[in-house]
Amino acid sequence: MSWRDADDPIPGDAHSCNAIETVIVPRARDIGSFEVRRALPSARKQMVGPFIFFDQMGPAEFLLGAGMDVRPHPHIGLATVTYLFDGEIMHRDSLGTELPIRPGALNLMTAGRGIAHSERTSADLRTTGSKLFGIQSWVALAERDEEGDPGFVHYSADDLPVIEGEGKSLRLVAGAALGAASPVKTSTATLYADAALAAGAVFPLDADYEERAIYTVAGEVEIAGDRFGPGRLLVFRPGDRIAIRAVSDARFVVLGGEPMDGPRYIWWNFVSSRRERIEEAKNDWREGRFAPVPGETEFIPLPER
């Protein structure tokens, strides 16, 4: 996903339990064909573990002939983490990858020193109409990996472990939780999971990772007596074991990891530990020095801001 202008997220519910450090309510923004809700970065919290960008895409329903059209755009210094609840996106990149992503699967594209990609609704789906609902996030790369080779790995839904029982179902996208471990390889210690709870079920979130948060997708959850509805990023204080109880059937994304190995700068679609590297990337995209995406004839120009 390319960075599109959106208002800064604002602090959410003033009332929150002691275990919660920050509550962020993303601002919704219509970007043409669908709506996004941006939780990170925000004025109050730039990152949670390696996560430096976090957008809820949709839910959206496309009419016949319509769809998602994110033209080719560049990235450096990050990995895009695309995960869908509903719908399909066709991914194409400058490595020659052309692959759809569907619910429960993971597209992990590592930009390293530079990659370009597009995200679109396929021609087939435009003839029938389609839906789109999911999360687009970026994780910053460790400094040692920022200038590494670009890469792309797809994990099918069957590749990712699912833990079920006692009214909860957890698809573990990255990291370890509830005694299971994901096969997904990441640049730094990363936790990412899709959790669904039946009403009354409890999800225990241990303090295995220093930085942790959940993003509420559907339903209502309770944490230490406080209740939160959909569309909230709840950032937890380190060190506490958190119990998340579903008041109604609920779904949320768990995200986190260890703190980064230093500050990160972010401008448009570029992330780096060095400001001057972002200036180089700006010039490279402006001058056409990124490898092209095969089959694409258009691109998103560098913002003039």
C-alpha cells in the first residue's frame, strides 16, 4: 500500500485501565475506491515493536467494473505485511512476482534497499463485483537489513498455525503465542496474530514481547473492567500479563515485538534509520532509478511536499 494522506489519529477513550498505555482511535479517510483507518503512525505513538504503519482497509464492496487500484510505488527499509479478512488483492512487484492474496494468507514483501509494487483488484473479480477487508501494515527492518536484497514470500493460510479451544481461535501470523510458533521469518522479533473470541471467552496475552497492542476489528472486548468497541488500537504497558475478555463475539489483531535498534524516520513510503537515505530514495524514484513493475505502465509520482 502506498501512503495516502490521512488525518493524524487522535487519542481515544479517556477512561482506560492501568495496563493500557495509549488508546488510539484512527481517523477514517476515503481514498477514492474504499476507506482506510490509520492507527500508526500517530502523534502519540510512532511504533509498536517494529510496526510503523498500520491501516485498516475497508470493509468495502466494489460494484461491477470497479476495484482497488494502487499504482506502482516504491519502498525502502521496511517489509509490507498484507493480511485479509475478506476479498482478494493482486500483488505485482519489480522482482516479477504476480500473486493474489486471499483471507488467512500472508504476503510479506521485504523492500530492503528498494522495491516497487502495485496492488489491484484482478480483471476477473471486476466482472463479478468483489469485497475488500483487511490490514495493511509495515514493519521497519533492523538496521543491518535496511540495505539488503529485496524479496517476497507468500505464506498460504495452511502454512500459518491455528490454535483453537475454549471459545477462541488464533491464527498466528508471526512470532510465538499460546505454545505455538509461526514459520514466518522476520528481521526482528515480531508478534502478529488474528484472534477471534466467542462471547465470554478470554485471551491471555503474556509479557513475552516488550511492546504489545491489539487492534479491535469487530465486537466488544473488556480489559480490567474497561470495554472497547471496534476500531481501537490499545497499546499495553510492558511487563503486564493481559486478559482480554470478549463481551460479544469479537475479533482483533495482536501486534508487537521488541523495541527497534534505534529511531526510524518515515516519509511517504520510505523508512530508514538515516534521514539522508530517505533523500536518496526520493531522488531515485523521481529519476526513475527503481526497477519497474512488469506489466505496469503507470506509477504514483513522488509527492511534492
